[in-house]
Amino acid sequence: MSSSTPQWEDIEKATTLRALDDVLTAAMAAHQLQTLLQDEKLSQLVQHTYQLCNAQNAEERLLLAALLGRLSAVVRSRVDQVFEGFESWMQAPPASLDSLKDGDEKAYAAAALGYLDPAPAWLMKYAVSEAFELDAAENARKALLAIVRDRADDYAAVLNAMTIGFDNLAIEAPDARLRRLKRILDAWKEVSRDHFWPLESNPGEVLSAVVRSALRYVKEAKDEDLATEVGDRLLELLLRVVQLRFSYALEANTYAAVRMMKAQFGARLWTHLRSHSQVRPRVLTCLREACLVLARQGQTDMALLEAMKVMYATRTSMTTDIKRHFVGHHELDSEISDWWISGGTKRMAGNAQNRELQADADMLIGQLLLEGEATRRPLENVRINLMPLIEEFVHDPVVFASLQKGLSGFVEMSTLLRQLCRFRRIELSGLQGEAMTYSRTRHEMDGGHQPGITQVRVIRDQVVQVLNGRERIVVKALVEPAREQKNT
């Protein structure tokens, strides 16, 4: 360089990307880079950078990304100028970040890749692979995981990406693997905090796959505290499912990953986690509250209890916790409450059959309500528009009287039906004609279930029963695929 402080002439004299990067690094160290890039100098430097890069060389494309990432960190208000045209140089993936000389360069390169828009097809796969393979470049790892966070369509896509990353993590030494897992999961926790994704279906099985892939080879690990920390980070992935859609807290499938974690850790590490985990109490809160909500709805769920039992040393400690959680909730059916408090061991008496009969009766009432509402409008049209014509032109008093009696009888029956529905707290949802996300628990597909359908239109309303502020579906809404999906 011409002097101890880099000058613009030093930038112009650089004949390779590495030489140019060395000049910029020295200028940053001397706090002179921002001064050198005033006015049009930034655009000139970016063009000079592109001229020095061999687009056919994967390592040079990576160094290009690192150099532009360094510039963007300095001229944040003009970052668009830095990355103008960058995507045309990144049609193929660059070399591995490990080929760069230090953690700063890796972080700059990873940050630059996040500016690729539109994102190339290779970006997601590259980000996952590099984020999991990096040993200690934590800032680079976070930048790569931020790409995964921002490019994932939904939370299931995030979990699938993690499964692939852990599957390809070729570290078999138990404690070394746990150390890498903790770095990855800590970085993910930091970059994903406060981020929300769509969640259209329960990802319990996908989450189990993440746990299975992550915890391979760790059963013989000696560091029990480290294993517990890793287990807690994985449990936080489960809690994010509940955070994204609380209704999944009521489904046993959500907690399938806990059973997988116990199997992968083995008795020793799992026992230590159960005693020392900081996240386990939050998971148990979700489970206990799920038991209470289901009990309020008059439901039992042995699968949920089996999932819950994994988190306890004994069934007695589990049932003691459930009993404590149910204290003060006098609205609960005593038989249902006793079933939950017994851990599912207490047999249900004849009242269970009565509840089933009540549910069947409510369903019939709901179906009758739908039929009555569907019939009411045509008959109202007959009464208003046709009856005067029949009276005037048919000249048959018997026919007219019979029709009039039939219409009056329907009005009386409709009034009694509505009164019955009010007694049973049964009502229409008012969803007919609306488009919404398909749910097999709330919708019945016209013509039978069709896989792959996500958006539907309601063609027959849903009937619900609202008791104590809680809604129970009596008759599912009849739906058909939304128009845009029917055309695909």
C-alpha cells in the first residue's frame, strides 16, 4: 500500500479480490473505509469488485460475497447500491464458508447471501448445510439460519430443514455432537425469537424426526448437564408449536417428540433432564392445561395421558399434578374429572353412555336445524308469492286450506325447533359462502377428503354448541375446494 493508511489509489491498484479485500480490511481497521466510499466512490468500488471476480470460480464467488458483505456493514444506508446486480453472479452456489480465512469473513459472506432476491434455488440447501457444518463461526451461523427463517414457507418447512441438517451432521462422538447441537440450537433460538410462521397442520411427526436426527449417537455422552441443555432447546421447538397454534396443545401427537427424546437419550440422560430441565415445567403446564380443557369439554384422551406420563418418574406424581391443577374447577363433570385424576385407570360408568346419547341427540338437532333453515326460505316464498295466486285462480278451498295449514304447521315446528336449539345452546356459525383454511376436525369435504387441499369454501353451514363460553362442533361444515384450487 502507498502508506500506512489505505488510500483510494490502493483500491484501484488491487488486481485480485483477495488483494482488494485486504485493502478494505485495513481501511476498516483504520476507520477510514466510510470516508473512502463517499459519493460515487461506492458504486465505482462495487463495479471494480465485479470486474475482479471470476464468476466460474466458486471460491471467488464466495470471496465476492464476503467483500460485499463487508461493504454493506459499513454503508448500511446505501446497501442497495452494494448488492445491485449481485444475484447475476450467484447463479450457482459458492464454495464452502470454511474456505474463508476467519470468522469475520464467513459472517460477511453469509450476511451477503441473505440479500439475494429473488433467492436462487440452491440457497436454502446451502444455508442449512453450512450452518450445521460450521464449527465455531457463530455470527456466520446466525446469518445462515436467518436465511432459513426468512425463506421457510411455514414452521413444518423449518423443522424439515433441521432434520436434513442433523441427518447430515457427521459427528458421532457423543459429547462433541452435543456441543455442536447446542451451538446450532442456541443460534436458532436467537434468530427465530419473535418470528412467526403459518402452521396449517400438526407437525408432531416432523418434530419427532428432528429429535431423532439430532440425538443420534448421544446416548453414551458423559456430560449430563450439556445433554439437558440440548434437550431443553429441543423442547423449546415443541413449545413454539403451541405458541403458533394453541389448539395443538390439546393433541397427543404434538408431544410425540418427548417420547422420541427419551428413547434417544436413554434412561441415564433422560432421568437427569427430567430432574434438571428448565423447560420441562413449561411443557407440563401445557399438558396439564390440555387435560383441563378436554375435561371441561367432557372428553377423555388416553393418548394424551400416555404422552404426559413420559415426563414423570411415576404415574402417582403425574396424577397428583393433575389433581392439583383441577382444584377449584367445580364445573367439571365429576366422572370425567375422576378419570383424568386417576390417570385414566378409573372405569367410566353408565353416564358415559348418556353423554354419547346426548351428543348424538345434539347432532340430530343440529342436522334438523340445517334442514329447517334450508327449507324455510322456499316455503316463505310460497307463502308470500304463490298463496295469493292459488287463492285467486285455483278456486279450490280444500287445496288452499290444506296448503295454508301445512305452511302454518311448518312455521310452528320451526319456532319450536329454534326454542329447542336455544335450550341446548345450539346455533349456526354463519360461515356459509366463506373461504377458509381446511381442517378435517371442523370440515367435511363434499365428495370425501381430498389430500393436498388447503383452502376451501363453505357450502353448508356449521352447527356449534356454546356452553360456558366454549364452542363444540355439533355438525361439521360441508366444504368444497376453493375455486383457485379447483382450477389447478
